[in-house]
Amino acid sequence: MDHDQLRELTGAYALGLLHEDERQILESHLRLCPECAREVEDSIATVKALPYAVSPVEPRAGLRDRIVASVAAQSRESGEATSMTETPPRIVRKSSLLPYGLAAAASLAAVLTGFYAFTLRERIEDLEARLRTISAAQLASERRLVSLQADAARAREIEAILGAPDVRRQDLKGLEPAKDAYARAFWSPSRGIVFASAGLPRAAADKVYQLWIVPRGGQPISVGLLSPDRDGRTTDVVASPGEISEGSAFAVTLEPAGGVPAPAGAMYLLGSP
């Protein structure tokens, strides 16, 4: 079924009138279609208000007086018949039960109405629970899509840097705090920097790894902060600081959270120009 056909089923879904296969098809569609999901929410809200939407109806004028008069007439006939025979006619007993019959019918109607309202509320609650599940699945799908789009954009950025005509490569070795660590930097002055590392120890909560470019005979230039995973691996894409003199080296230090303008902590990685 296409979108328009599925949209026509939203009202029946809110009332719980769909067959099982139709319900499953529509619920799968609701996970991907915010428009239909909102329409189901509106329909459920409307159905939920139905049990409270019926206003009391006033009886017609004179109805009570006619009923009282009818009962009184039947009572008189009953009295006359009793004076002629010891056993009242059966019709008298039936007529005398009229008020009780009306009361019983009214009670039954009230019970049935209450049962219908209760059943309808249960059905609405079930549909609302299903809709919440569908909405949560839809939100998870949207977040996954955003994550995939971000990963795709990052992959294109890395590809552009690695394929740039001015890209340079530099390998970094681990120093005393992390001798087993190693890294590699791909630096394009026109496109940016791709920095990949492994073996970095997990940093404390108040510390962060900071990447630097150290020009020969110049002051270190901060390039950005690194975010290694639990295995000490990181692949970061950072902006290039522009043209840097030949012989510059990359370095990684451990600094206070938020980074610092000039390196002050221990150096963990150092590259060879």
C-alpha cells in the first residue's frame, strides 16, 4: 500500500478496527512517516474524548405525568378486578411491573455504557502505548540517520585531505609516559589535518590530550584537542593553522581539561620532521 492508502487507515487504527496484518503494516509505516504518526496521535486524542462527549438529554415535557397517570389507572383497574375475583388478572401484574422494568432497563443501559467507556479507554491506552513505542523507534532511527550522515561527511573530509596535492605525512613515536603509543599525521595546509593515534593511556576526567605543531625555532601552535576511545585510539580531523615552516613537528601533550595556550604537561607523542 502507498502513503495515501495507509493514511486512510489511521482513523480505524485509533479505534482498534484494523485487522492484524493491516495494523502491522501501518505501524511499520508510522516509524518512518512523522505526518501519519501525528495524525494517529490526533485521532487517538479524539477517540479518547468520545466517552465524555455525550450531553445529558432532558425528557419530553409531560412524560413523567403520563407515566404516573398510567400507573394510577392500572392500579384502579387492579383494585376493581380484585373485588370481583380473588386472583388478579395477569395483565395487572405485568402493568404493575412497568416502573420496575423501566428502572431495570435504565440500569442496564448505564452498565452497558460504562462498560463501553471502560473498554474504549483500555483500547485507547493500548494504542497510546503502541504509539509511544513507534515514536521511540522513529526517534532512534532519526538519530541513527543523523549519525550516519555525520560519519559520511567526516569520511568525505578525510578523503579530501588525504587526496590533496599538498598533503604531507609525519609519523609520531611514544615517549616515556606511553612508549607503546604511536600516531600518524596527514597535513594539508589547504584542506586540514587528519590525525590518527593508538595506545594512548586513558586520561583522567580533568585532563585532555592536546595536539600541537612545533615549528623549528618557533613557539608551539595548538591545533586542537583529541578524544581517544577506551582503547586509546583516535582519528580526528582538525583545521590547518595555515602555512607552517618546513621542519615543523607534531606533538601531543596531556593538559588540563579545556586545553592551554602553551604546552605545560608531559609530552606523550612526538613526530620527526
